[in-house]
Amino acid sequence: MESCCSVRPRYTPAVVLLVQAFLGQVPVYGFRQVGDPAVLGHYQRPGSLEYGETAVVQTGPELVQNRSASAGEQSPAEGSACFQQDVGSRSKESQVWKIRASLALEGLKECQFACQTNPACTHYTYTHSARKCYLKRSAPEYHYHPGDQSGTRNCNLNQQSCFKVNTGSTAPDMRRVAIPAGSTFGSELLRCQAACKEMPECNHFSYNSHTKRCFLKKESPRFREYQDDMSASRDCDLGSSQEVQAVLDGRN
């Protein structure tokens, strides 16, 4: 039987903001590190951590780009959406928490809180099926991994990822664009996004890597799973074509 600990943090301002945001009372745009010594002691006490080299993280729901509240605190690898669903991180050197929360969102927030109280934590991954939280200390190395959720330490968890793989939008097309074959799917996806940015009314797009078709959308997204589709918001920071390709290479 694995050793575990329940996470019962004191009610810091970050926790209060999370609760208020969850209830819809106030907008929350990110959280700074919690420096309460008592809270740090709770997470760092002997026997409360497991150690390993497992890495995980992902790409998920709504069409909002998630950024840290403080751009100055971001590493280059955090330039893309700060919350990822169905994407893993191969980063080594992790601390592993056993989470007791029964609801996925509660477990995810507990995992983020643990990251915020650890000065060395840059990002984390939460696997709800295993109730495990992986704290990462190095730059993220993302890869597609269904079922995992990952985020940066200051990410607003009330928003969701602006980039989705194996997912299309059934919202009506405002325009269809044929994308010339590029060196990688990543570069083709960026061309599709550029086409969306050229259209003032375009707010998101879907790209089919098989047909090389780019579908520009102006209405609210209606996502559905589709093997060859990739979708993103107009202003989603996808990073370089190499960074996008690293995620796409592991999608199947």
C-alpha cells in the first residue's frame, strides 16, 4: 500500500481566490507563490512525499488562452497555454503527491497548490485516475498523454487550454483555406492560425492534417473528437513549429 497524505492547506489568499472564482464571484487571472512557512512545512514534512521520474501533462477544453498572471515569471517553455489536458511532460526530477480529492477539479487545484508552495516547482501534472500529483522542477517536455492534466504554478485553472489535438470544431465555417504542404504538420498548423488572424471575425480554427484543409470559425466552438483534426483559438500562443510538432508527434 502506498504511503499518502491528505492535503489540508490553510486558507491562504490563493485558496480564497480559487473558491471565489469557482463560485463565479470574482475573476481570477493567476496566483503567486504561497510563502506561508506553516504551509511549506506541511508539504515538506518527512514522509509526506514520494519520489520518482514519472512525467505527465495535457491539452483540454475551452477556447481561452491561459497565461500566468506575471509574464516575468514565465520560462520560455511556459509561453504556450498554461493549462494542458491530454499532454504529458517527460521532465525528470519530480516529487509525487498522493491526492485524496474525489473530484478531478479539486485534485487538480490541490496539485497546483502543492506546486505553489514548493519554490523549485515550475509545473505539475495531475493524474486523477491514480490520484497522483507530479511536481516538476525543470522545463516541461510535452508529449501527448491521454488522461493527464498539467499546468504551470500560476495558471488560472478556471480557464482551459486554447489548443486541442485530435479535436475539431463543428461550428459553421466562415471560410475554408487550402494549406500548402509544409515540412511538418506543426508549420502547417501555424499557417492555418495565421489565416485566422488575417480575418477580423475569426475567433478559432480547425486544421485537418490529412486533407490539409484549414477551417476558419467565427461562432462559439463546438468541439468533438476527430483523429486528424487540431483546433486552437485565434490568439493561442502555440510556440514554434518545432514545439507544436513535439506535441503532435505523440498524438496517435
